[in-house]
Amino acid sequence: MKDAEFKRQFDATLLAIEQAIENSDADIEFETANDILTLEFPNRSKIIINAQSAVRQLWVAARSGGFHYDFDAASGTWRSHQTGVELFAELSRLASEQAGEAIRLA
């Protein structure tokens, strides 16, 4: 994937995550600055999502660890480099863990 395509896919994904949060009933605050999306929960824990352009990956940092995602052009989704799990499924799990309640981001 070329740099411009990576940037386009990454930016679209950040917007989709923001929209998913707004469409959910979850009490999650979010802020985007310099290609970093920060999700903050009522207990003040955070999930950080950012681009790693050099390796063309999207990275997620949560209380439970760090996760790396590659864009799968065939499915149009970001998939975990380690497990193959789709990004929004993983974000739902991580957000649920940090919020202490079920959260579904889609």
C-alpha cells in the first residue's frame, strides 16, 4: 500500500471510530490531534489509536497491552497483526474491559 492510500484508509478509520462512539450509548470522550485518537473513559483510563506510517500499521494502546493492525484490502478492514481479529471487534472488547460494561462499536 502506498503512503497516500495508507493515510486515506487510516483517516477514514478514525472518522468511523468517532462515529461509532457517537452512535453508541457508551460514555466515552474522544479527541483527535496529529493523527492520534484518544478515547477516555469515566474512570479516566484511555485507549490510544495512532498511525505507524513507516510500517503502514494502525496501533492501539490499551490497559491490557499494545495491538498492531494491518489493512486487509480484500475485506476493507484492519486486522490484528498477531491474531487476525478485526479492529472494531477488538476495540469493542477493549472498551468493554476498560469501561466495566458491554460496549459495541461498529
